[in-house]
Amino acid sequence: MTLVDCLTLRISHRIIAEEEVTGAAEDMRHAIRRFRETSILVSNEVGIGIAPDNPLARQFRGEAEQTNQLIAAVANEVQRVVAELPMKVK
């Protein structure tokens, strides 16, 4: 089993380093499709709250939303955990 914690932290590192995020998310998505072991990927929900007031925070939120959607699209199961209570999504 492989655990990747946390996707949003990886995104923030790429943004700060001024590296491209979407291509890296696509690469991860393709790797997940080929990987035969169970993988657990952890990410933070960033799109529910109030829209950030600065460009960098808005960029982060957009990149995180897009990455989460790309990864969830190839997952066998997606769970949303709120207050440590899992809620099955897919």
C-alpha cells in the first residue's frame, strides 16, 4: 500500500517554486492508473469556504480543486472526511 499525504502540500510547494502544477497532476493520474497496489491519497478541501482575497491564494485554491478532481476521476473510491467521520462520495 502507498500513502501520499498531502496533495495540497505538494501543490503549494510547486506554486512557491513557480513550477507547473497541472502537468504534475496529470502525471500522477497516469501513474495511479498503472499502479497495481492500493494507494491512499490525502488532500484538503479548499473550495467550500469564502473565495480568497489575494491572487496567490486564489491560484492555490484553483490548482487544488483541479488536482483533486483529476485524481478523484481515476479513483476506485473517494471518501470525504469531516470531523474524522468518513462519508462515501463515489
